Amino acid sequence: MNRRDALMRVAALVGTTVSLPALADTLEASAIRRATTGKPVFFTADQDATVAELAETIIPTTKTPGAKAAKVNEIIDILVKDCYKEADQKQFLEGLAQTNKLSQDAYGKAFVQLDPAQRIEIVKKLEADAKQQRADMAKARAQNASGQQDVQMPNEKRKSATPFFTMMKDLTLTGYFTSEIGCTQALEYVAVPGRYEGCVPLKPGQKAWAI
Amino acid sequence: MTYDAIVVGSGISGGWAAKELTQKGLKVLMLERGRDIKHIEGYETATKNPWDFPHRGRVTTLAAEEYWANMRTGYTANEEWRHHFENDKENPYLEKPGRQVDWIRGYHVGGRSLMWGRQSYRLNKEDFLANAKEGIGVDWPIRYEDLAPWYTYVEGFAGISGAKDGLDVLPDGNFLPPMQMNCVEKEVKKRVEKAFAGRHIIMGRTAHLTEPKQFHYELGRAACQFRNQCMRGCPYGAYFSTQAATLPAAMKTGKLTLRPDSIVSEILYDEQKGKATGVRVIDQNTKQVREYYARIIFLNASAFASTAILMNSKSKRFPNGMGNDSDQLGRNIMDHHLAVGASGTYEGLEDQYYYGRRANGIYIPRYRNWGNDKRDYVRGFGYQGGAGRAGWNRGNGVEGFGADFKESLTTPGQWTMSIGGFGEMIADPNNRMTLSPDQKDKWGLPLIVFDAAYGENEKKMRKDMMNDAAEMLEAAGCKNVTPYNDESKHPGIGIHEMGTARMGRDPKTSILNAHNQIHTVKNVFNTDGACMTSASCVNPSLTYMALTARAADFAVKEMKKGNL
């Protein structure tokens, strides 16, 4: 059974119709499956909960609802499953494991059990790690370009890969600011503007256009 | 079945052929290889909100695999409009290693008129003279003056918004009111025009109804609503497309038959009469083969597809493809080379914003090798661009997370200004397509093999395209100016493929004559990108419209005279 057949079967299971020519759109199956079963399609329940709390730490509830209210974990689950290559999926899952390891080491608890202030500390650490990884990769690229090799650097680190926190932040921002809550509450969404005005003075407290 | 005329293809030029020929009284069959997409009701994603898309617009790994050529553009495979582009795995083509072509297709009623960029410019007088002056390719068999009244005619019907800027390099037309520039664009215009004599920043001219006329309303079209979701299909019919404009006009005559799912495999040729008699069609679903007959045939399948049909139309008289005595069929692939320019940030005017989403930008007409300017390459380039305030996704480029970070992303970000070049590619007979001798698609038709690359002239031009862009943004006071020149792209990336059945004066060096007739098969016309003798640097669709209307007028006059 190839991947498409598998997807068609999933689509059939949840009762969607699959019509030509947009066969690739059968991947809608993931969203439908998540919505109908209420369960993650790629993550375990624990991973899903970790993603939800990480997203909320990045985009918390303020005067507008945050990432959890916008169900950003659900869209991240679907995007990692359907849009990420296998190597990136692996990197992402390892990042979630690392998040819990950092939490255990610092507080003796899983990330989801931490209080908000502790979560911020862990995410600061993840952000610093991502920064370090990007610096290492840039250094490796520069050395490769100049023909030098840093024997101290493990091969693993020389590979160009997107650090976990970079992926997590990108997914969170995308998931949140394209959600209904993000578009219509955090930002200002106008489905049909009806006209274009090139120069409009900014009003006090004016929000950015959602799209 | 017999008709007066058969139109092969339903995109921009095919739609025009069907409209003109039916309005002149002909009974017309329009054949489209792909599925039908009905106006409005067929635009599946037109009114979706961002959160309605299961992947929020992103490309899935499965789609990336299937839409492998589309992945090269960076946008056509996106979830919002992927269903309007072609699945490359289902419709493969072949490329010579290192001599690739990015071929981006739309096989459905309306073709790429549903997804086109809508920028609409006239070629200028020099564009029609340059080949002869410089000894490149062949001379155009027509001049600007031959086409000017037809530009005026098609602009009126299509509805082109733009300003009369009074520039020889970019002739004015029959325009609807222009869209507005925003504050930063106005300021950049002022500063660039002051710093560089002969350079102009104008409002883009685009096929959107800014103020529809009565006849536009009567076709069911309405004014642009500034949603900027055009490639999904416009439920207001505000931009020019086959569905919104030419198809309803042709249908009103009661003389058009539209047949989707009909792949034309070849044009039938009568050796005795020395004429085409009709076309052979394969049903894309049932694979059933049928023939249709007509007195004239308009071939408007898009440049490469029309060329492939001619190549596949072999007879005793034309063993190398219909009309191909010159061996020029499939040669001289041209496009506009792009992915080169600059962007920068603009400080100031932080108290200004804009309302609405303008599906248009500014345009900088060609100024290189124009007037007294002389470069170490020939021809020139224009820029498309615009200014805007950064949105939430700027958050990915900076450190930070949490409450303050979130709040900062909900306000308008810094102004940025960017311009990207569109350069003329010159005709080179070595840039070509052929048909594979052994590999076939699922309908048994030979696959196209591409063998093309940018030449030295384009490479030299790109240096100016990058440096001039940076220089202008710096003169405009922009900061953090970042020039770019992405040389990983291939001809075709502009989705303006042209030249593979060019017009010319001599059957020994060209396929089509001054009226877009095949020199040696007078009842076959081609008016899509294949006919272009040179590429100019402006977006070509408006020229296809004008050439089609002109050729249709000629064809009907010739039929009445008994010459066809």
C-alpha cells in the first residue's frame, strides 16, 4: 500500500469524498481525523501536551487569548505530520524529549508540570541552544568554505539542520496568527476590504492587518 | 462534427480567439485538455479564511513530491491555489541535465488566465525593431503601429487599470483609473526620480476593474474588492480571465461549443488541399479518440503545448512537424529572467499605514540601453515591487517569546521596500524543446524534452539588475539594503514562455507570418507565447490578446474573401 492509498483509506474511514484532480488534498484527512477523533495524528498524548504548553509559553494569553485557546498544538501536530520531512520530524521529537530532560534536570518534573515562570526559564534555554546551534553551523560552513575542519566539532553538528526551537517558534507563530483567534482578536482581519487606500494615518493602538 | 473554427486551448489567448470568432458569426468549438472550472462556483478556495486551510497554506510532503516543477517557483504549489496548477508527476516532462526548464502549467478551462500575474503592458516601438537592428533572431514581421489599435481594443474589453505616464518606453493605453501608491512608495518615487534622470516609478498597470463600465457589469463582472486572493479565482470577476470575460462574451453569441477533457494530439492535414482539416482529440478520462473538423484552426494551447502539437502533426508534406520547413519549431525558447533585485527597510512614516490588499505594485520601466544609455549587453529590464509594513512573521527573524513579544507582533512592523527585475531573454536557436522518441505520457503522447539555459547576455544583465536595484533603494534612503541574484532558476520560472513557433517574414527562418498564420498551412493560426519573435522585458499576456484579436479579424476577412 503506497502512501496515497493509505491516505485515501483514511479519508474513506472518516467519510470524506475523494475526487480528482486534487489527490494531494486527501491530506485534509489529517485535519479531519484530528477533529473527529480528538486525538493527535502524529504526536503521543504526552508530546501533544508538551507542544501545547510550549506554544502557550511562546504566545501566552494576554489581553487576547493565547496559543492554547487557538488550539495551536492541533495545527502543529498536523503540520509536522504532513509537511515535515522524516529527518525534521525526528529532530522535532528529539527536541520535545530534550525539553522534558531540561525540565527534569532543573526541576525534577516534566515540562507540562512546571509553573509558568519555570517554563519561561526552560524556553530561554531552548532558545539559547538554538542560537548556539546556528552559530556552530555558520562556523562549520565558513570553515568548509575555507577548507579548514574543526576536529573538535562532532559530525552531527556540522550537518545543516533547523534547530528545534526555531521549528517550534515558526510553527507556533504560523499556527497562532493564522488561527481565527489570532487573525480576528490579536490582529485585525478584513475578509473583503472593498477598496484600497494607500496612505492612512495609524490610529492609536491600531493592530496590524492579519493578511 | 464540423465547425467553422476550432480553438485549441481556453486560456488567455484561446478565450480571446473564441470570443472574437464567435462575435464575427463563426460557429466555434473550443477544446480544453483539462477539466472544467465554472466561474465562481468552481473556485473552491476563493472565500476561505486563513484558518480554513488544513495546512494553513503550506505544502505537504506528498504535494511537494507530485508538484515537483511547481516547487521550483516557491509559491504555485501552495495549498490556497495548488489545484489550479498542474500535477507534474501525472504530467511529466524531461530535461537535459544542466539545461532545465521550469514549466508551470494550468490544465483546466481558463488555463493560466485564472492564475496569471495580471500585469499588463504594451511592447514599445523599439521592441519590434531590436532584432533587425542587432542581428538577433529574425525581424518581427509587424511593427508597433500594426498592433497599437488592437492593444487599444483589448485593453478596453479586458479592463486595464493604469495611469497615462507619457513614456516612450512603455506606451500608454486605454486605461481604467490607476490604483494608489502607498506613502513609502510615493516617497521612494520622488527620491529615485530626482536621483536618476530617465528612471521612473509608476503605478503597476493591471487587468483589474477599478471602475467597471456598463458592458463589464453586463458580463457579470464587478469592481476589484482588494482581497488579493486572485490566484484562487475571483468571485467578483474583477480581474480579466477567460471565465470572467471572454467566455461569457463568446457564450452570449450562442455560437460557442466548449469541450473540456479534450487533449488535442495533432492537427489533421490534407496533402491534396495543402490545408489543415481538423484535429484529433483524446478524451483525458476515457482515452476515447475523436476527430473534429473546421475551416480554420486557432492553436492557443500555451507556447510549449502548441509547439508539441505541431511537432506531433506529421505528414508526408511535413515529416518534421507541421509548418516546420525552417527547423525553427521548438527553438528560441524565451522567458523573462527574474529572482534578482534588492530589498531594504525604510525609516520614517511610522505613523502611516494602508487599508485593503492591493494585488498590484509599483513598476519601474526599462531605462537600460534606452536613449543614450549603452551597456555591455543588449536589451533591458523592468522592475516590479512595492512597499509594505512587516507583519507577524517578522517574529521568526528575531529572538524572543512571551507576552511582550506577542504584543509587539500584533502591531504594524517596519516599512520595507523591495524591487525585483524582469529581464528580456534573447532568442537563441540552441534553447529548444523536442519530443522524446521513446517516452510517452499516459495518453500515449510523446513527452517534451527541454534543452535550454540563460546565455551570457542574460548573465551580464543580471549584474545591473541587482546593482541598480540596490543603488535605487539606497538613493531612496532605505537602510539594510540587501541585493540578491538567485542563479539557481531556469528559463520558464517567469511563466512567460515564448518563441518556439516564431513569427517572421521568411518561411525559411520562421513558422508564422505577419498574421500569425503558419506560412505553409494558411488556415492554422497560433497566437499564444509560441508566436513571439522577441520577448521584450514586459509581461506578455496583453500582447497575446492583441495579436489574437488582430489575427481573428484577419482570418474572418480571409474566409469571407474565400481565401481560407
